[in-house]
Amino acid sequence: MQPRWKILIVVSVAVFMASLDVFIVNIAFPELARDFGETDVAALSWVLNGYAIVFAALLVPLGRLADRIGRRRVFLAGLGVFMAGSALSGAAPSVETLVAARVLQAVGAAALLPTSLALLLPEFDASERAAAIGIWAAVGGIAAAAGPVAGGVLVEGSWRLVFLVNLPIGAAAALYGARVLRETRDESARSPDWIGTAVLAGAIGALALGLVKAPDWGWGGDATLAAFAGAAAGLAWFWTRSGRHPAPVVDRSMLQVRSFAMANVAAVLFSAAFATMLLAGVLFMTGVWGDSVLRAGLQIAPGPIMAAVFAARAGKAANRVGQRLLAGAGSAVFALGGAWWLWQLDAAAGYAGGMLPGMLLTGVGVGLTLPSLASAAASSLPPTRFATGSAVLSMSRQLGMVLGVAVLVAILGSDPTDFDGGWALMVVAASLASVAALAIGPVRVAVPAPAAPAAEATT
């Protein structure tokens, strides 16, 4: 096998592992609650949000750091950190230690994602690059489809296996990667803005804290208002700093491009709807219907499968109908899935007539929307900034997932049986995402992926 295909295998396995972890942990949520003494949803939400916040904040800075000190070095270090976080998660004796271990996992994942692409791009000629990146990008879709079922099977043994399964996979990737990966770096790359990174993470964390604790503290309580005020002040300071720092987490000049800015707005809103769907679906089936985690995973699986099928078709259709129309239509279809659940789903509803139609609709929506937004964001920028734009879009998606989980927790905190509020949140967020997507405006012909020079690939 030629070295470049070996490198593709290594980076794809790492991306698969990091992507799979997101879906598996959602499936394990009910077992975590039972094992930790019926811990409330607000506390457990940090198992998801702690990971997403740190992952979002570190994506761009760790990409820039890899440019400076070596992408192979940061990739292998990221694998090690992710495996250490996985081991600690699997052994966690409390929710607090599990959240801390998940934060460590997020640091590793944030190092893996940008460096994997940066290591891949220089190995392929321009004629082969689209195919290689297509395989790399498809790995996330495969992980999404496999996640619910794999999570259900593993949780049947123990929720700890959800994290420990990463150890043999990661060890194999690390050993193989140490042999086949070649070091690359960009000596001219600037040092990332670590202060801005910390402030962004703190501000988003304060916002999520205010939302999830508001039912307990009171929406007008001093602690809630202090959390929201801290978040607003932190975000304002971060925005100001981003305009002054030579290597900011978010380059404000990119957001002056309307199509790129609206693609990110749509990504935040759609990801909020997606995170709501995934967590609320698991909690509804296991809590209201009393299904096992394995059965819930199997019942969720048709959605990711539809997403994978339609994602492949969306890439081909984007050149004909345009990314904004596909993303707008996909978000609208996703909203229809939430509306179906709002109309039909209750304790007495059956799976085939209640949950399944909405799951299929949301799967189609995900498949049409996410690739189209990624293509629109990249196509809105010069070729040398494709990778930078993709990293910012990934950050926007993670921040949207934080908001979706936090608002859902606030809804369930006020009334743990109010899943109608969760479905309504899906409808509203996805509908607004559709409007934002349609406002993207015309962009250049779709690009298959951020095929940037190696120096730009991690930023």
C-alpha cells in the first residue's frame, strides 16, 4: 500500500474515534443518570457541554499551534490526550470527575481534527485530493450512523465501555501513525491567542450555566443574572480582542463576508436543533416509553443512516441548485420532523407511527443541511482560507450544540415531562436556521472540501 493511503487510514481512524464518541455519549446518558444515583439532567449536561465548549474554543488555536511546532507532533499528542481522557472517563467515580475527564478528551479531539486534515493534504496530488478528502469527510457520517447502535450495545455491558473502547483503537492509530506520518510545519505561523481562547470558553460556559441552572436559581435570580452578565461581558471582550490580535480565534474579517457569516449563523441554529433532537430523543424513549438503551439506539439509527445517504447526494446537487437552497430546504425538513413529534408523539404513541417518521425527516434534514453549510462557508472565502473557514464553522456547530443542550435542560428542569417544549425548540431553531441559510446568498460553485495548502490546513 502506498504511504499516502496509509496516512489516510491513520487520520480517518482518529477522526472516526472522536466523532463516534459524541453520539455514543448521548446514548449512554440514561445509564449515567442511574449509575450516579439519579443525578439530575442539569448536572449531567456538563458531560456533553464541557466537551463541546472546550472542543469549540481550542479547534483554531491548536491548529495554529500545530502549524508552528509540527502537525505530526500535535496529532500524536492529541491521540495520547484523547486516550488519557477516555481512560479517566471510563474510571470516573463521580459526575464531577467524569466532566473533568471529558474536558481532557475535548483537548485531544481539538488537536486531532485540524491536524488530521493538514497531514493528509500534502500527501495527495490535486487530482486525487478530492477523493481523499471525501473519504476523510465521510468518516464522520459513518460514525454518526454507527454511534447509536454501537453505544446501545456497549452500554448493555456498562456505560464505561463507551469510553474504554477508545483505548485499543487509539493505541493502534498512535503506533501506526508514529511509523507512517511525516512531520510538516509552517515556521512563519503566529502564536495562537490563548487568552482569547480562555475567555471564549469561560463566556460560553457562563451562558450554559445560567441556562441550565435558571430553573433552580430563578430566571430573575441574582446568580442567573450574574452568569448571563458574565457571559455577555466575556463575549464582548472576546469580540474586541479578536479585532486586535494578530492570530485571533475568530478572524473578524471573514465574518464581514455575508455568505460566510450567515452560514455560521445557520450552523449555530441548526446545531442547537440537532443537539436537542439527539438528547431529547434518547431521554424520551428511555424515560417515557421505558425502552432499554440498546433499543433506543436501534430506534435512533435510521436518522443517521438517512443523513449519511442524503449527505452524499447533497454534495453532487449543490452545483446544480446551490448550497443555500439545499441548506434552507434541509433545515425546513428537519423542522418538519420536530413538528411531527410535537403533533404525534406522546406516551401512548407507537414507534412506527410516532418516532420513526420524525427520525427519518430529521435524518434527511441533517444530510442536506450540514454538507451544504460547510460547502457554502468554504466557497465564500478565497482558496487560501478554506481550512480557516471550516474550522470556524466547526466551532459554530459546537457552540450551537452547547446552546441546544442547555436550553433543553432548562425546559426539562422546569418540567421533566415537557418533551413538547423540546420538540418546539427543535422546530423554532431549525426554522430560524432555514431562514439564515436562505439569506446566505449566491456563492461560488461548491467545493468538495477545504483543499487548502498545508500551511493553512489547520487554521
